[in-house]
Amino acid sequence: MFNNAKNFVKSSVLGGSALIASSSYAVGPDLSTLTAAIDFGTVTTAVLGAAAALIVVYIAWKGAKMVISAVRGG
């Protein structure tokens, strides 16, 4: 008895979601006015600058480890 009820509920939910999904995803919202007003150039420059600073630190750290291991002989 419950098996038929579960199948009915599953088929109803899947059928309903298929009908809703086809109409709701047809046209998305137009956000061009919001995205045109934002300039990501300065943010990108800042993020790349921070990444470059971290890379320099990591390279210096790796170089120091290599020098220490060469001095130790290991």
C-alpha cells in the first residue's frame, strides 16, 4: 500500500518539477546594468599583488631550506 503511495508522490514531484524548471530557466534576469557599473581592474591588481608577495615569500622560504640542507649535507 505504501509502495504505491511513494511512487505516486515521487512521480508527482518529478513531473511538477519538470514543468516548473522548463519555464523558470527560460530567461534569466538582466544584470548588465549592475555589472557594467563595477570596475574589477583595481581589485584584480590588488589580488595579483598580494599573490605575488606570497609567492616571493614562499620562494625565499624554499631557497632557505635548500641552503640549510646543503650546509647540513643532507
